[in-house]
Amino acid sequence: MCPEKSDLKAAIWNYLESRPRVVRWREWLSGRRYLPASFPDRSRPLYVIAHRVRDGGRAAEVARALEHDWIEVPARCRESYDEALFRAPQLVVIQLHRTNICGCLGHRHAAVSEAPFTMAHDAFGGEQAGELDIAVEQILTWQALPLSDTALDAKFLEGSRLEEFHARQFRLRLLSIILHETNHVVFPNEPETSIRERSLNFYREALADYTEKAIATLSFTLDRSFSRLK
């Protein structure tokens, strides 16, 4: 049986700390850091966000998307990934890049390249890990669905509510790309068109649901950050 996620997190930390001191010091001095995160309603996968220390803030946003924003999207959106997540490796490494030279928002890696996780280990439940990368700065500026994104953005005026909308929009984009690449990890032979359609539908419905709920709780007399409903 696969270990519980809390046990797996502890096992991974113990494994990382058990490596030779010289290895750990080199890693620390290079600025490499690891942040675990997972979907709260799924037994797998446990993601480990591999990042540079300077990108700790972005890594925290990725973790928040996985651990908080995911559970708030409509159930039908989450259920569309039931099979992919059920079949995912127990551990999936996310290499956090600022940009990718090729311009892609993310990739599935055919083999794990993050040094501590290249080999199967008892700490990972005895399974081979999976790996993907995401380009966070490119995702930040990505126009996933230009027309609908613009239409939803227009519902907000300048102010704190617009900032909240953009922050949630960014994290939902992150989720969409992570799910997209996880889908590739699990089903590498599935056509790109099918995977893209699923991830874009996830993003579209999740963002529309968030916007609808945000506007429903709006007080027009106290918060001028939203536009008036028509």
C-alpha cells in the first residue's frame, strides 16, 4: 500500500536530511529548495516543487493553488481528472522555471532529472517518481482564453478586488498547466488536442465559477472595486 500523504511528506524530508552532508551543503549553497504540496481530497500524487531560493514566493503560490484553490473549483472540474490523478505516480516533481527558452508553459519529462528523486526509493513508496516543469512568468502573462478572460476581467474595476481576481486567475492558470502536464505524465500517448481541451475547460469553468461567486457576495455600496451588475 502507498503511504499516507502526511507519512510520505515526513519520509521525503527524512530521506533528504539523511543524504551525505556534503551533498546537502552543495544543494543548499546552490540555492535549491523543495516544497511539498498535494490536493487535499486526493491520495496521490504528492508534488514536490523544486525551485531556487529566489523563487520561494512563486513556489508558495504553486503550493497554494494545489492545496487551497483546487478544492474550491467545481466538483465537475476536479472529477474530470479523477483517472489521471488516481493513476499518477505517488510522487511528482515540479521543476519551477521562470521561463522556458522554447516558449512552452510546461513539459512532461520522460525521465526524472532532479537529483534527489532520480531513483525509486522507499521514501517515495517504492515507486519511480514522475517529473514535469512549469514556466511561471510565462504562465503569468499567458492569455489562456483571450475573449472570456477579457470579459471576466471587465467585471472588475481598479482596486483590491481586481488584484484578488488576477491573483486567483494566475493560480488557476498554474493549476491548469500542472494538471495538463500531469495528464501527459500518466497518459503519454493521449493526443495533445484531447489533453489541451480538458485543461482549458478546467480553467474556463473554474475561473467563471470563482467570478460568479465573487460577484454574488459583492456589496456595491461598500466596495467600488467591482463594476455594477447589468
